[in-house]
Amino acid sequence: MISGLEPASVWKYFSEISAIPRMSGHEEKIIDYLESFANERGLKFKKDAAGNVVISKPARPGKESSPCAVLQSHVDMVCEKNEGTDHDFLNDPLDLFEENGFVRASGTSLGADDGMGVGAALALLDSDDVGHGPLECLFTVDEETGLTGANALEEGFVSGRILLNMDSEEEGAVYIGCAGGKTTSIFKSVPERLKSEKQLSYTVKIDGLRGGHSGLAINSGLGNAIILLARFLWVLDDKINFDLAEIRGGEKHNAIPREAMAEICINEEDLPILETKISKYTEIYKNELRKTDEGVKLSLKKNNECMPVLPEKEKSRLLNLLYSFPHGVFAMSPDIKGLVQTSTNMASVSVQKDGIQILTSQRSSVESSIHDVSSKVISHALLADYEYISKDPYPAWTPDPDSPLLKKAVAAHEELFGEKPEIKAVHAGLECGIIGRKYRGMDMISFGPDVYGAHSPDEKVRIVSVGNFWNFLISIVQKI
Ligand SMILES: [Zn+2]
């Protein structure tokens, strides 16, 4: 239980929705709640086939000629609990409590991402003392598992062309852009397998790397397990003659691979060279990555027998391809300091029965650059005579430092807090990217209170920042 927190209305609605299960993909109960909320207050309620909701509220007296503002939040939450916590996310209310200036939930994620946005929207819909123009509060579903609610939005579902997204997690920052992206798969059919003439089989493994989000962490200097393993094998290939039966690493397109392994067959007399190289390259990698990925480790494990191997030509083609594969930052933003504008991630590789598969993903906050970097990956693959499949991209939200809405937000922030907010963008996908594509000409910003540990049972929201977030929101709304 929490009580006595300010602003009372935001906390009231946040507490109410925290009692309603709202796991991504299971938003029926919160949608019903929104419908009763609107009906009880005589507000217009609309729902689409995906479950997205708009509640509209007319302008306050004197603000009838103001443009309509869309206040957007997502109703679903990531459901994570500590081991041993007995909580049923489909039925049980969250158990909120206050601790050292924060609100948390016992043993579970809090859903301040994005319950704080939802709570603020409801507080504004319920208010009679904020001088706002016409409002459309847009509540999307299923943001957390792939932005599917936003993706399903239909033309005309909202009419406003000013959008306040309340899904950021950093007080004092205003977000004005995000990356779009796509995945590009590279493959080659290699049905032929040979029996190795070598006597010994070993698995070479690289692990101990941190891994990380392929967008947010792409400029963190993390090691890419696949490329580091390919480099090791490429160097080894120069020293001894070995056969390659298998190479595998990485899982998801949106993660920098943490582990990779290769199964190789060698001649008995080459074992000492292999062992020496393993310890030498462990040292080299530890030194190169000492600030970012010092846990990196190469290891060897003996296998009972040699599995069928790739033809020599395919082996060497694959090692050259992987070692030289584009990975990492391509360009930094000229508009926002420190923002990665364009990047690509070499995400996974596997040798399968009939061929070799490589998965990569590209991101950029500039639409044309998504295609550019994906085409570079393809042209790289074509050099090695590989084929490709390139998916349709999801849209970017390109930063517009001259946005009229941003100017209002900056002015509001200066009046309230005596300083400009930090203007930021994120090298990952947000709902704003999709919404901006669906509703052309939408002027958008994103902001929110301080939320730490989102998507984990450690999630917490800083109480003081909720008041500042609320004051910032109503001040912007009044200026529109
Ligand atoms: Zn969120």
C-alpha cells in the first residue's frame, strides 16, 4: 500500500491500474477499466481491433481554438518476478510499497513503464483545473513484445498532430528521435560434407563476454563473440591445417552475441600450436577489451570423434566472410551529441545440414541509412558468393531539433526548473517511430519520470520525479 503521495491524482490512478493485471498480450481487464473510466465521466471512448484505446476530452473553456494534443502511453507491462515470489500476473494485483524515496512492487516488476504515463493521462482526463485544449489520450497495447499495438493503429484513429509520448524513463530529458531498423539474413547452400582425414576433434569456445542490446550498447566497445572467434580461426588457419565441422554463435537479432563455438579437426602434431594460440589470444582479447569485456575467454574441449566437415574452399570463404563482416557503429548523429545514428549488428551464425546461415540487424534514425547499411552488408555477402533476404524496415523517428512542440517543452522546462531539459534520442525502436509513420506530420516528443530497473523485479520510480513529470506535462499541455 502507498498513501499520501503527491500529486495525489496521478498516484491514485497509478495505484488503481497497478491492481489490474496487464501483461503484454493480456490487456482485456485494463481496457475494460478504461472504458468504465470514460463512461463514468461522459468522455468519448474508442477501441480498435487490436485493443488500442482513445479517450477524448473537449477543450477547457477559453482553449477551444487550441490544436488537439495526443497524449500517448502503453497499457501493457513487462511481467518479471523474483525467484520464490508467489505472484500470478494474470490475476493478482501488484503490491506497491514505498522505500527510500521510491515506489516499488514486492517481488515483481512495477509497471511504472508505462503505468506512469497511463496514470498521468487518466489524471489529466479527470482534472478540471488544467487549462488544456482538446485532448486525445491514446492507450496502446502490447508495446513490450514488439510494438504490435502501435503497428496495428489505423488511419484516423487519432486526429491530433501533436503527440506527447509518456514512456521515457529519465526526468529532465526530452526525447526527440529513435532508430528504425531491419534484419538482413545471409546464407549459402552447402550440401556437401566430407569426412576429415585429421585425427583429433576439438571444440573452440569463446565466452565470458557481456553481450548487450544491439542498439543501445552498440557503441559500448563490447566484444562480438562471432567476430572474435572468426578472427582466432582465421589466424589459426595461417599456422596449421584444420577442418571446420561447425561454427555457431549468437541468438537474437537484437543482441550482441556473447558466446560462440567452433568444432575443428586437427592433426595430432598441431595440438601444441592450437593450445599456445588459445592462451595467446585469450591474453590479446583480454587486453584489447580490458575496459569493456575483460571476462572474455577462449577455451578448448576435446571431442570423441570428428564430425563431417565443410569443404576447404567453403571453410576459408566462411572465415574470411565472418572475420571481415561489418559490425558496429557506422555514423554518429550530427544533431544530437553522443547519439549513434547508424549501426549494424552481426547477430548470429550457424552451420546447418544444407548450408550456412548468418543473421544481422541494422538500425538508423535516418530512414535512407537503414537501407544503405543493409545494402553494404548484402554487398559484402555477395563478394563471398552468399545469398540474402532483407526484411522490410520498421520506421525511424528522425530528430527534428526545430520542432515547434519541442520549443514549447523547452520553454516549459525552463520556467518550471530554471534550466533547459536534456534533448536526447535513442538508438532503438520506440512507438513514436511507428506512430510518426502512420500519421504524417505528427510533431512528437517523449518524456517521463525517473524509472530505474524497468523490465526487472528491481523496477522503481522516484517519487519526487513524478511530481516534476506531472508539472512538466500540464505546463506543456497549457502551452499548446
Ligand atoms: Zn515502455
